[in-house]
Amino acid sequence: GDDIDPNLQRHTFDIGYGEESFDFYVRPDVSTYYREDPGTRRAVQPKHVGFAAKWVNMSPQRLKLFWDPGDGGPGSLIGAAGPFQSAGTASFPTHKFYLADESGNVVARFVVKKGQSVYYYDPFEVSGDEAATQRNLQSLDYQQYEKYEIQKRTQLFNQKYREITGRDYLAIYPRDKPRRYHWPADYFGQEHWVLTKETHFKELPPSDNLERIKARGRERILADDEPLLQEYRVEDQVMNITLKVLSCAPRAFEIPNFLSDVEVDHILELAGGMKLKQSTTGQGGTKADNRKTRTSLNTWVNRETTPIIDAIYRRAADLLRFDEALIRHRDEGEAPDTPESRNSIAEPLQLVHYGP
């Protein structure tokens, strides 16, 4: 159901902005993932110790993040962090990075530490001297100072977050609570079931039934008993989707038979007519060089490409328990709990081909 996660613990604190409360997710004892009493098992550290890391630029200038080879040679560009913004990548302990300005001058160097995911570059702070810090901040205009304060408040909250959870807080604080439902992952093998009217396609419709969808907004709404191209689907009126928990933290689910063979073949056929491009990474308007580290090609398939792709998106919305309107362009008044944008909250379907 929609019960509150029992692993959320509410704490009240003051980090200099008045008394606040926050629900902290505290990871439970690993024994509970096996439905055993706490303390009966011990968590084993994985051989791969990588994790997500980010670097926060608390300056008014745009900076670039580089991987540092550690031999004095030039680094590899990872991305860029705009003024009072951040850049991130996957990393591991002893990994070295540096931030440089547009002229190539190195402004800060970092060595990644075990368990630390967030690193700050603050050119204004003078450790142990608040008066000097405040004098330095006077060089910022009002808008710049507001942006600096957002990052500073997040940094101070992160200290409290680490104290309670043992992890870094990767988002900006404060932020709204998640609006969408999260399927529980309390123990390995736990199963959930969802019913959807977006049943499997068993037969590929003729090509003139697979043209790009041009309708927008409310024109996309379907009556409950009128799924697209029903005559080419299985006879069942509803489909039972099963989610099986494979991992509890982070949450990962196996969803058997989410796609039919016909749907898989259709997606592959669409990919055959598209141009696959070298997969890239990069942030802040930069494009990193991945030729030595990424061996995949990818392309993107929009929901509106064909009615079959549209049906897959609708099935996914039922699986995740939210209105399908959230993952397409919406007319004014649709999904009123998401008023800040009328664009899809989902990316196009990504197809990836991995090389050796």
C-alpha cells in the first residue's frame, strides 16, 4: 500500500536557519533483507568499491572538472560546473580530480575518499575565521549570494545527513518529498503485482497502423475499454505484471515478460532504421572523450514513434502507478500536481548496442 517507509526516521535539527525536520532514510540491518532477525548476518563489502561522486562549484565562474592521471600530464575532461552548480561522475577511492577555470588554471585538486561522495570548492570560506569569510562574500551581488547560500545550506545539511545515515546527501536541500509511489523492497524475493489493460501485442499491425502519433495533450486520452489496436493483442482483457525484488538497497526489480516477442522485434526493427551514435557522457555543455572507456552505440525512440511504443509507455505508467499524461506533453490542467512543466517527465526509450 501507500504506507510510510518504516526505515524513514524523522529528526529535528538547526543548522543555522531555524528549527527544521526531515525524514532520513536509515538503511536497515542487512539481515532483514533475508527476513531474519537483525544481527544474524553481516554485510559483505563488494570487491568493486565505486560510487557516484559530485563536485560543487561555489564560485561565480564556470569551472571544468578533469580526471587527474596523477603523473603531471593533462587530465581528461569529465564535464563542467556552472557558477554555483555541480558536476559529477562515477568514481572510487584514491581517484584524483581537479577543477580548472576557462583559461586552464587549476583552482582545486581532490582525492576521492572512501564513503565521501560530495566535494566542495569554496573560494570564499576562510576556515576558522567567519569575519574574513563574510568580507570575501561581499564581492558577490545579491543573486550570486543567494545561489551561494543555497549550496552552503546544502553543505551544512549534508553534515547532519552523514551524521545520521552515514552517507552523503546528493541533492539540493531543501527539496520537496517524492510525489510518486515507490514500490517497497523490504526483502529479497518480495513480489508485487500490477494489473494493466495495456496487454501484449501478439501480432504486428500493418504498417499504415504504425504511423507516428500526431495527437497531443488531451487528444491522447483513451477510454478504459479502448486500448490501441486491440485486435492485434492477446485475447486477455488485462495483463498481470509481477515485480520481484532483486536488490533492496539500491532498489532493483525483475519484471518478467514486460514486453512480448512482437514488441521486442518491433523495437529492434525501429533501431535498424535509425542511426546509432557513439555513447557519450558530459555535463554543463561539454562532451567528454569516451573512446577509450565506452564501447557502446545508442539511439533514442520517442513515445510517439508508433502506437506500439505508446502502449509500452502506458504499460510502464500503470506499473509505476502514475498517470500516463506525466510521460507525454500535457494540456493545461492535466496532471495538476505537476504544474511546473507540461513536458514529459520521462526520457525517450534508449536503445544501446554494446561492442566487445
